[in-house]
Amino acid sequence: MARVLTPRAEDFPRWYQDLIAKAQLADNGPVRGTMVIRPAGYAIWERMQSEMDARIKAAGAENAYFPLFIPESYLKREAQHVEGFSPELAVVTHGGGKQLAEPVVVRPTSETVIGEFMAKWVDSYRDLPLLLNQWANVVRWELRPRVFLRTSEFLWQEGHTAHATEADARAYARKILHEVYEDFMVNVLGVPVLVGRKTDRERFAGATSTYTCEGMMGDGKALQWGTSHELGQNFAKAFDITYSSAERTQEHAWTTSWGTSTRMLGGLIMSHGDDNGLRVPPRIAPVQAYVMIVKDGDGVGEAAAKLRDALRDAGVRVALDDRTDTAFGRRAVDAELKGYPVRVEVGPRDLAAGNATVVRRIDGGKAPVPVAEVVSTVLAALDADQQALYDEALALRESRTTEVGSLADAIEAAATGWARVPWSAVGVEGEREANGQGVTVRCLLRADGSVPDREDEPDLVAILGRAY
């Protein structure tokens, strides 16, 4: 078979670009840094939305929508926030053929506009907690764009909440981190993310604490999959989000924000893809089983349709490929590229023996199966292969994570993977030195792997690596 993709070991970035193009996931948009998400890619994003939205709602948040355009003055009301985002802002100065009285910013994130409305909606402690989420697009002008990973416009969800106490806000930020993000990434996307605390240097602009989910990609680099932030009272004071307490005193609320984006699509590709294309974890796959007619023959079409219906009745997301006017080999390669977890191939020869061929994308297995056993075989394969992808990704992370004792050794280890090093051996100055060599502190952990409350806790472990 002719080589379709650049091998990962030969050129990982080129392999990534090849896969996105040939699996028909996305194209570059007409404006530099933008992207067009094609149906195959958007179908995966829709599944991500559905799974995450259910978890967000289970955590008590409600969906809302806020404007794309934000008055420039809103951003200036929180000094750290505007300073952090200024280099990435897209600013509109003209509209309707006239210069605007005040420039408006195309939202890079919505803390400021949502803060403005939280101040209107919150009056009493009885109005808290206020738990909001929105699915939207945002714009952050990107100098070095890469499809899905860094684009000037991308899709995401952003949650914003207000609470009566710091403890309640912290607990909710952690709830989202673990019960929404970590659960989804591990149990649906099959990615073994490390959950930790960002350093003060890496935290979100305007936050008091930032928590992160970090995954290792197939080339050993890190990707930040999602973050959850404690904002303290910074935005509450900037936007006057106050409430009357049970004791009838006026208090500022404590707020949080949290988000994930279409960057997860890039992470999915780089975590699970191989030299034959995408491998989609069964629980997120828009098409879990792909029934293919190999060649027309007596009863083949009817048998394939019955198998499709039986799989659908068993709860499997299934599609039927009956394009016999296109060579089967070409269709099989296309199915490999798109990463359908299981293919069920139905042809005259197998059918004459009472069989169909079940092909598993993740472990490469291929075997004839009696038609009556296809559904049970497919269901078992989907469960096994979901776990197999996770186990493979975890084994990669463990094999390319090195325990070291010094900053110099950590920087060296980060050339091929991650380094675990005592935070005391790095510190603020060491972090600055590492950054100068293209290495960042991805997160801080306690020795037992739990998430620290503060950067200055004793005996913390730092995870260093090169990142996308």
C-alpha cells in the first residue's frame, strides 16, 4: 500500500498536518490563523460538546450566551487581565461606515462582560452561587497558528461562577477540574491527563489560582487540555459584584472561570493517531462501527443493511458504506484515516460462509465472524479498545517521564519528554531560566499526586516539558 501520511517518527508536525488534511478534519481559513472545521472534524467536536455539556449541567451550571463584542473599557477595569490579553486582542474601531465612539474588542474570553451582568443579577446571598456556562467562539490573534492547537478564532466552552465565600469558589473550581474535565478526558477521550496547579508565572491573567489538565502527545510534548481558575475577588471588585449577606452586610462575591476548546481535537489526534491516520476512542467516535459492502452480490446489500440496523438497535453509532462504484481498497484506506474504531466488511465470499469480517482499527485485528455474532463482537471490541488506547497513552507517558533532581537535568529530559523534579530545585528563577530554553513548568503537584492549594507549599513536584 502506498504511503498516505508522513511517518510520525520522520516528521511529527508534518504527520499532524497530513492527517488533518487527508482525514478531512479541517482546512485553513481564508484569513491567516483561522480554520474551517469540516464535517468529520465537527462531528467529533459535537460529541465532545455533548459529553461535556452533560457533565457541566450535572455540576449545576446553566447555559447562557453573552455578546461577541465587548467594550474596550470593560477589559481595562481589571489591570492584570487587560495586560495579559493586550497582545492577542482584535479591536473593532469602525462600524456602519463610521468610527465608533468607543472601540470594541472581539471577545478573547468573557470574564469582563459576564462580570458586568453578574453585578446586575446578584443582589442577595440567596442569588448565590450563580453558575453560568456558554458555548461560543473567541478570538485571540495568533502569531504562530496551527490548526486546532493555536488559531486566531476557536470554539470553546467557558464557565463563569460567583460564590458567597472563597471556600465555596475554590471547591467549585476543583469540582469542574475533576468531575467535568478530568473525568471526560480520562474516561471518554482516553487521555491520561495530569491534574495540577499552574505556577504564578503561568496562571491566567487576573486569576489568583489556575488549575490545569496536562496531556503528553505522541512526540513527548505537553498539551494543556483545559483549565479552571479561581479569580478571588479581583473581578468582583472591578465590576462591583456584591451581595447582601445573611447578616445584612454588603460583601464582594468570589468568582471562578474555566474552559476547554477545540484544542482538544488537536490533542486527540496527537495522543492517539498512528502512521495510518486517526484513531478515535470508541466513546467519543461519531461512527463507532462502519459497515462496508465489499462487492455487490446475492443478498450482500440486504445483509449489510440488517447488520447496520442490528448494531444501531444495540446502541452502536453506525454508518453504512455502500459505494461499490468506488474501489474497496480506497474506501478501506479512507476508513483507516478517519479512525472508525470498528469496520464490518460484508462481501459475497464471506457471506456465503455465513460470516462478515470484523476489522479493529485500534489493535489492528481482522477476523471472520459469524453474522449472528457480529453485534456482540463489536460491542466487546469497543469496550476493549477504549481501554487499550488509554493504556497505550499512559505507557507512553510513563516511559518518557524522567525523575531528576536538578534544573539542568530537567531541561535535558524535556528534550524527549517530561521531567519530574522537586519544585524547590527549580523555583521562580529556575522557571525563568527554563523558559529561556523553551521549557515550561506544566504544573505543580504534591508528592502524592494531589493538587496543591498554593505554590509555596513544601515538597511540591514540578512537571517540566516542551509544550504546544
